Amino acid sequence: MAAARAAPASHPRPGRPHAEDRRSSHHWSCRHPPRPLGNGRDAITDEVCDLNPFKGIRIRANDPRAKKKPRPIRVFSFEELHRFAKAAGRYEAMVRVFTDCGLRLGEVLRLGREDFDGETLQVRRTAHEGQVLEGTKTDHGEPDAGRVVPVPATLAWMLEAQVNLNGPDCQLLFPTPRGRLWRPRTFYRDLWKPAQEASGLDIRPHECRHSYVTHLRAVGINDADLAKVAGHRIATMLARYTHPLGDSFVSIRRAIS
């Protein structure tokens, strides 16, 4: 009797993991593919991973799997923001620039000692992954890029102390403990996340900016002036950076009565 023929080995198609490997948690389920770009960015921001594994992947613009609902923006009171900043310890002054000046992350990281004159901050550069770009997010390449932001008295005192602490040879206003430029990943890991844990407040850096604009507009700061300080056109600021505070019901009732 002829010998029984051996069953052919199972070979997965090129680029497709073996059946056993597909059951491993290291591979995504085909029925529930990830939303690559948005989830990757959120994972980096939340310190879940260091690199975005989906960076560079091109997907169809109309692919429903790639759509992701935006995170809701929350507005915090200045009392909460200052409590959060205090929980940052020796980095309190740096966090107060987010809460009391409404700056973006990249703008804060590249602030230099020459950008603070005792009353204002000159926002002229943006740092991203160790690289420095002239101007801000909304005016890169323009001849008069940048803006001037007023500094409250308490923060001004803190910044003066920060400059003296840094010493005359340090050009950065907020250097790392080794005197270098902060990278976003280490900033979140070593500074922001510990402040979240210590304060019990899950505040994100950009929510400080939204809270700053919302509260200042609520107390009557001129829209044109506030937009200039925030580095936006008036229409953009009103559409993106102002949120309801829920404090107007009494005024509405009073006006109608």
C-alpha cells in the first residue's frame, strides 16, 4: 500500500499572520480595526506609547474606520487651574504659563529668558520634538510672526525667581533638569502626569488655553484684544475657544423680568 501522503503544511498568505498568531493579542482583530491616526496621537499624548505605529499610513478620506470623535473640551476654574499648577511643585511657574497666559505647549517649551520683560511674554517661537520653528502655530513664516501676552503679577514674580534660579548662562526660561529643551514625551511623563496624579485633576494642557480664553471673555475682555493675545482671528477664537460656563441663567431671568 502506498504510504499515506503527508498533509501539506499550512502556510499563511504573505503579510498575513499564522492562525495561531492571529489569536495573539499582538495583532488587531480584522473585525475591529483601529482608528489609526487619531488613536495613535491620543496614545502618545496619554503616555500609552512613545511612537505612533500608524504614522505615515495613508488611508481613504471616506473610510469610516478612520473617523474618531473629538475629545470633549472641558473648562476649569482658575482656582482649579492654580491648584493643579501648585501640585507641579518646582514646575509651578511653568504650568502657570499655561493657565495664566493661555500658551500652547510648543510655545511654552521654547520660551527664553529674553522673552520675559517683567510684565509680558514675547511668544516668538515654537518647539516640536527638539526642533525650533520661528513664529507660532498660526503665523509661521510671516514677517511679524509672534505675539505679546500680558503676565499677571503673581506669575511675574514666579518667573523672575525662575530666571534667577536658572542662572545667567541658561537661555531657556524652563529648561529640563539637565538644562536642555523639553521634548513633549518627557514633559508629559516627568511633569504633567505627576501633577495630574498629585492634584487629582485630569487637566490637559490645551484645556488650560480654552479655560483662559473662556473666563477672560466672560468677564468682559474685548474680543479683538483677547484674540490678539490668544494668537487667533476673532471668528476662530469665538468658534473654538469659548465655551458656556452655565452662569448666565440669573442674568437672563433678571433681563426678562
